[in-house]
Amino acid sequence: MYAVFEDGARQYRVAEGDELDVDFRDAGVGDAIEFHRVLLYSGNEGVRVGAPVVANAKIVAEVVDHPRGEKLVVQKFKRRKNFHHKTGHRQRHTRIRVQQIVAPA
């Protein structure tokens, strides 16, 4: 059994027990998060494709951690002006574990 859901501008294919990183959510470790924009559901009874979402389907996940991504270096430079500026950026993520895929009725 698996499902495809949308979060922000990204789509994820998940099964129960999978761990993945999504955009940062202000939720504590151990909290439950639900995703209602399920685009596709595949189970024992077949595949259901939403138009655009599958009605009454949701994904229940648990927050595992709040890791940060790799550091990106941003460098600005203007020639002949003695200007150079270097900064870094680390994106915050929320790592979730899919506990249950609630099938549509």
C-alpha cells in the first residue's frame, strides 16, 4: 500500500513506516501531523487517482526530528569596487515517519 501526497510545491510517494524530510513545521518531536492533499492511493482494492485529490484520504505522520540541510555558500562580488560579501544558509526541515495511510471509504 502506498500513496502520493502534495506538501507545498512538492509531491512525495510514501508507504507506512517511511521516513522523509518535508518543509519545516512548528511542531514538537512526537506530535502527529496530517496531510489531506492525497493525489493517489494504491491499496488492496486497486488504485484510486484523485481529481485533483482523493476524497476522505489522509496520511498520518509523526514528527521524528528537525534536521538542517547542508550549508550553502552565497557569495556576492563586484569587480573593481572592493566589494565582496560571503554568507551561508542552512534550510530547516522536519523529518516525519508515516504511521498510517487512511484509505478513502
